[in-house]
Amino acid sequence: MIRINLGAHGLGRVRFAMSPLDAAKDLLFALGRSPHVLGAGWRTQAVDVLSQRRLGLLAVVAGGGPGGYAPDFLRPEPAGFQATLDSGLHQVATTPSERIRYELAAAIGGHSWGNTAADRPPRLLLMAMDRGEEYVAQRIAVELEQFWYAVLAPHWPGMRARLEGDVAARASVIAQHGIADAVNQLAPNLEWHDGALTVHLLATSSHRLSLDADAAILVPSVFAGRATFCAAEPADAPAPRTPLIVYPAARNDCVAPSRGDELIGTTRVKLLAELTQPRTTRELAQRLYLSPATISYHLQILHRAGLVQRTRRSRNVLYQRLATKPRFADDLD
């Protein structure tokens, strides 16, 4: 059990964040620790890329070992709601040496490795450590970038739309019922009670940790099956980080679908509701509190399905709903 003591002041500083780099780490961690939760396509593609591009160090460090700990410097603390890939990679590559040393030592020391060949720290990791912390940080950043572009980049627009939709729905719950209720809906093993955020671990885990904090970061993930605590550090750690909890992003923007919503998802239903009159992508983004890129992604799908039309007026492209049935149901999944 992980208990983060926040109190009323800390609860007021709980925020959401997301980044493309988080998706890469979550996929790698799931691949290393619980590959059964991933679809066969994700498993095959991730393993092929790691093997063909010789991203062995990334696989070893990000996958977590028998003890389940993957160093947290692969998931930099986000400065804002939505970090860019480049900023995240820069943070990884410039991680202070003392943090690299601290977290890799924790990974090795916490894995209960014995004297058998199967239980020793991977040789690749030991060789990298011999070349110094700066080398490890820069090499991991290079391999992360290769992995992200080869595996995740083609899917990122859809993934980002799902993550943004999740957070937007959580924000609606917060506005109507308060952040405590929103937190209690994030995952079955995460709860807010008596001034603390508690992450319940698997029954087989005997790990217990209680820490005081004045803030926390909540990160939705398309690869997580349950809430996971990151950035657990003792008080004497170099530059302690804000506690971060990864939780599974809900499908269909966290809203229980009506019969008419089951096919296309709540975000696109909201778009269609806004398109009773012509609107631009920017107008829709402002009205639905989503990024223009996310709106554009959904509009393209709706246009292919024959649900919206687009026309050009001066320098603007306007979208409007059509009263027709979708042509390609598969495009809406």
C-alpha cells in the first residue's frame, strides 16, 4: 500500500498531466512486467523494434525487473499539462548524474538479485553504468526517441485524443462533485480518504510506504490496467519529485455511452452537436476545451464516415453536420 498524505492544501494542488514520453514508458513497463495485458499487435511491434534496432539498454531499464521497479527518470516530472516529446527527451538526456546513480542503484538493490546467472543484473546495464551516468542518460534518451517514432508515433493522434478526453471528463466530475469524487473514480485500487491518496498494491506485495506531500500529479495511460505509483523517494533523495500516479484512461472519454453514442464515442457526439452550424477547427477547440489537433483528428474520421461536410470560405475551412448515416462504421472505432 502506498499512502500519500496531502491534506486539504495538497488536494487543492493535485493536477493532471500527459506526454508522449509517458506512453512509451508505460508500454515498455507493461511489456516487461505484464505483457499479457497488451494486445498481440502491441507486443509484437514493440519486441520487433527493440530487437531490430538494438534498443537493449532501454528494454532493460524501462521494463522493470523481478522487483518491479523501473527508474523514474524515464518519466520526467511534467512542467505543465501536456509536455512535448522533445522537451521530455531533453529532460531525460540531461538528468542530473546523482539522480541516475540513485535510481539505478535502487533498481539493482531492490531487485533481490541472487548469485545465479539468471538473477544477476543484466550485463548490458552494468556495462552502461561503467561508462558513467551521463552516458546512460543520453543513450536512454536516444533509444526512447527511436522507440517512440517507430512504435507510437503513428498512433499518437488517437491516443492523445483519448487522453485529452479522459482528462476533460474528469474535469467535469471535479466541477460538479469535487476532486475527491473524481479521484475515487480513476481506478479500483486508488482512493482518496481521510486526507490521503492511497494506492492499493497487489495482494502478493508486502510493500508499505507513507509519505507527506503538498501536491500530486495524475497521469492517464492507455497501457495501464491499474493505478501505479511513481517517483517514490525518501526525504534524503536528491531533489525529491512530486508524487505521480499513473491510472488507466477510460474509453469513450469516461462517459457511459447512450445507445447512439456506442458507435462513435462521446467526443465525436459532442462535435456533431456543435456542428448544427458551420464552425472552424479553432472554434470547435475553444468550445470543447480540446486542442485543435485533437479536434482535427476527430473531424477527419467523421468526414470519412460521411457524417460531416467541409467547405472553404476565404481562408477558413468550415465543418457542418450532415443528416446521413455513416458510410464506414469501421472508421469510427
